[in-house]
Amino acid sequence: NAGVTQTPKFQVLKTGQSMTLQCAQDMNHNSMYWYRQDPGMGLRLIYYSASEGTTDKGEVPNGYNVSRLNKREFSLRLESAAPSQTSVYFCASSVGGVQAEKLFFGSGTQLSVL
Amino acid sequence: QKEVEQNSGPLSVPEGAIASLNCTYSDRVSQSFFWYRQYSGKSPELIMSIYSNGDKEDGRFTAQLNKASQYVSLLIRDSQPSDSATYLCAVNNGGNEKLTFGTGTRLTIIP
């Protein structure tokens, strides 16, 4: 059972380049999330999807877009990368509803924007 | 003012002692409280959840909640070197499916 799988694990971009971070879960969870983690800032929510077909902004959505492709997959796109987007990105999923807080995280993507 | 505050540490505790980690939150309507553990270079994992005032014990871990004081803590008894990690406090205020995380406390257990 793979849990939450996100790719790639590492990525280096130049300013202005675009890329998509992929995330898939095999736990039949309803809710999926994208977080970024920066030193001294903790985990900050970028976007989340409470169910297939719905997405909502989190705390730091600017510069990002998301797609909930189906129940399993939730992708995060950087259209024009900026150095301020250098961070570690985590995808997470949860059953949803009253179980929404029990998050299961992917292994993370280390992104550097030069 | 941050919604969820933790002392960033580092907190150093001798092996076998009790480690005490603290967290305060600002939203009085918060209903659910969680502790996640994150090893260096790894992803967070849930270790404790607490929903009502008082203590909740799970093995060597005890979560304590005081809603009147807007305070939640995590005690780790008989601390082991394998407990060395960053501990993230997370709070949900109900009505949505979003957690707010603190910045984490880095704990080091000294052998």
C-alpha cells in the first residue's frame, strides 16, 4: 500500500519556468491538500480539495494553481516560478469530514528556483 | 499574532527524562488539536489527537488540553534518542477541513 505518492522528489527551476507537481493517493480519501514548508514558517496550506471536483484556496495560494483530476490525483502547478517559491512541498490526504484532520503526507518535493 | 504558537527550540532533554512541548492557539472556537512528529528530511506523521479538556495517554505520550487557557501540550515520558525530531502542533477550528500548524519545536534527546 503506497499511501500518498508525490513526484518529483527534487526539482531545480529557473525563474519564469513552469512545472507541475503530481500527487496520488491510494487510500480512497476524499480530501487532498498541498502544503509548503519553509524554515521558521511551519507548514502553510496552499490549496485543498474537499472532494473530487472542488478546490479551495488556503493561506498562500498566489502563484499556484491546482487540479483535482479525479479522486486519487491532485496536482499543483507553478505557472511562472519565482525564487520565493523555493520550498519543500508536501501533498497530503485525509478521509475528510470529521476525519479531515488526520492527514497522511507524501514524502515531499524539494524545489529550488534560481 | 500567529494563530498557533510554539517555541521553536531547540529543546534538549536527557535520555530517560520527560520532554514537555507546549503550544498555544488564538482561536477560541478551536475544537480539534493534534501533534505531528517530523524527522529531519521526512514528512510529518500524526502521533496524537485530543478533542476535550484533560489528558489523553498513548504509550509514552500524553497530550494535555486546556481550552480555557487555549493551551495544548505533549509530554513524552522515558525519552529516547529516537524521539529526537520536530514536533508540530496543529489546530482545527471546526466548520472547515483545514488545519493550522505551528512552526514546530525541535527536540533533541541527549544519550
